[in-house]
Amino acid sequence: MQGLPGEGHYDIAKDVLEEQGVTAKDIEDHYRQMFKLKFARIVEHDDGTVEVEHTRPLIARQKRFLKALEDAGKKLVYVSVKR
């Protein structure tokens, strides 16, 4: 899932969690809850690297999306996050 232009991860999390009926306590809890739902946080940096944060093994469609980025020349940096 990708947010609208100008929409950050927090904005996306608010929308998704609301749709799922989840109430988060604070910003950090929004991320914690999203990771519980098996989302990964993907950040593309100005230097062309793509940071992939996840707490659980990536699912098939996440892997396909990241493979497409890699095939397009992006350098992926995986970060396993403990939350």
C-alpha cells in the first residue's frame, strides 16, 4: 500500500487502523499495531536506497514489490525492528 502524495506513514497508519477497528494510543503504537498486522515500513531515500523495516517475515506480495524495486535499480536495506 502506498499513501497519497504528501501523506506520511503515520497518516496511512491512522486510516488503516481505523478501518481495522484498532485504536492506537500514540504515534509509536500506530507503528506497533501496523507491524502486528504484518505491514512493512518502506522508505525511499534521496540517494536511491530503500529502507525496509519489518518485525515479521515478509509475505509473498511484499517480496514481489521489493523485487520489482530492486530490478529497477534500487538498493534495498533490510532492518528487522523489535517493537
